[in-house]
Amino acid sequence: MKPGTRLKSAACDTEVMVIRAGTGTIECGGAPMAEAKPAQAAPLDTDFAGGTLMGKRYVDAANSFELLCVKPGKGSLAVDGVKLATKDAKPLPASD
């Protein structure tokens, strides 16, 4: 998977753009994400139903994955079953 790829959730409305990708399967709502939306929606896993926020970046603990949410939904993002966390904004330098 390369940066710039747009992925769609099979379980909800979430869409993300890949900023950085390592090895593993990107999931949303407990189902793998793909470039095309499937004809039949997958069930939303209650363990991965925390939702996504538009414009937020999501990263894994090792910083090998970074995803930008371009369309929010009810599912939570994960890689191989491990939830991703929102990336904190870098503080701006103080000006004196």
C-alpha cells in the first residue's frame, strides 16, 4: 500500500487516506478496509465502534501507520486488531 491510497470501510461510512503504511491489515469497525466499498456491508464489531473524526490523523504505537480521516463514521480504526490512536498536534514554538 502506498501513501495517497484512499480506503473505505466495509462496516460504516469511514474513509481514510494513507499517509504512511507499514505491513499489516488496516481495519475499521472490525472489518478490513479496501479501495472499493463492498456490495454488502460487514457487521460493525462493538469492540471497534468508537467512531472516527474527520480531519484527524490516526497512528499506531510504532508510528509505522498514519491515516488521515477524510469521511467520519461509527467504526474505530485498527491494524491487525490493534486500535489506532489519534495523533496529537505538535505545539507551536513560543514567540517572545
